[in-house]
Amino acid sequence: MLSSDDLRHLRRCVALATEALEKGDEPFGSVLVDGEGRVLAEDHNRVATGDRTRHPEFELARWAAAHMSPEERLAATVYTSGEHCPMCAAAHGWVGLGRIVYASSSAQLSTWLGELGVPSAPVRPLPIQEVAPDIVVEGPAPGLAEQIRELHCRFYGTEPH
């Protein structure tokens, strides 16, 4: 069950996803929180630059590897607007970060994009635990997932079919 702190951090992820959208990018945002509950870093999608690896979850994994001890990384939580893609889940696992909490799942996103007529991504959407099986994962967050869906509708300039 998600706590009030979890929901607060997820709401920040939605705000970061909105910021990405307002800058012309796909709506994804993430926050890295240490074991004591302090926000250490946050980011939003930056793939509009042409580098499709500029996902916020991947950037936070890189930041954590450079700035945190293995023990600190394991105690940390990554909050994110959308469930990690396989690339980001692998980075999370390789860096040794702890728990992941997401607002909307990859399955939800795939359904929404299908309804919007968006072509499939070049990488298969997999649940995080299929890529990094030992990570504790929680989500989606009812209410917030619907907000994420709306952001994707706005990004693609359409309503579901």
C-alpha cells in the first residue's frame, strides 16, 4: 500500500512529466529519495534532443552511481511517473538501487498508446521484475495513472479511439 509520502513523491513525478510535456518532450518524470526520505535528485524526459536514452530513470541511476555508496543506493527509492522500461530497469538493477514506485504501469502505457494509434516502441515493454527480479516494485497509483494518461493524450494531440 502506498503511503502519503509515496503519493507526495509521485505527485512531484507527475509535475516533472508535465514540465517535460511543456518543453516538447514525452511526459515522464522521476525523483530519487534516500533512505531517510530526502529528495536527492529529480529529472524529466529529455529524448526530444534525439538521444532516446535520456529517460529520467536512467539519468537518476547514473547520478546515484556517481554520488551514493552501494548501501545508500540500496536504501533509496526511485519514484517515477511511468514504470521503468527495460533499459531503465536494467540500469536500476546494475547500479543497485532499492525500491521503485510508479504512478502508471508499462501495460497501461501500451494500452493507452494503442488507443491513440501510436506505433509500437522498438523495445518490448516488460515489467520491471522481468528485467531486475529482486527489486521491490509498487504501483500503479490510482488517480495519478489517469493524470499520466491525460499527459500522453496531450503529447500526441489526440483523444483515444
